[in-house]
Amino acid sequence: MAKAIQPEEVESKRKETHIQVLDVRTNEEVAEGKIPEALHIPLDEIEERVGELDPNKEYITVCRSGRRSDMAADIMNDRGLNAHNMEGGMKAWNGEVR
């Protein structure tokens, strides 16, 4: 289980240059709106695309409720990246959505 971060913390940290929000929901879910500037890589593509991610960044993974993003963060951490899971997912997000 990845280290959890609260949505309120994500709102304040997401504009820091070393932070990247990573949305792992499906294309259909993301079409309904996502956190601005979030990178989108669906969970089922994470393992094959983890090499595209910058190892110098800190990642905050997001999904609808927090379960898939926790899996994604675990995969990323296992590959040597620094990833945290946003607890509660987009259901708990009260910030801006585009």
C-alpha cells in the first residue's frame, strides 16, 4: 500500500514544479474532467509506460475512489519512483476540474 496524501494537500502541492499528478482512470472517466495539468496514463498502461516518467519528480496518483491509484503508486514505487496515492480519489476532490 502506497503512502496516502489527502486531497487538500494535493491542492496545495500540485503547482510545485517537482510534483506531477498522475490520473490513472479510464479515457471515459477522464473525459468527464480531471485535475488541471494532471498527466493521464490509464492503470492498465502503467507497467508498460512507467519508463516515460521522470524519476526526479514526485507523483501523486489519482483515480475515482483511490483503489486503482493505490495499485499504480505501488507499481511506480516498485520501479524506483516516488509515488503517493490521493486518498478518496476524485470522489474526495473539491478542487478545480477541467
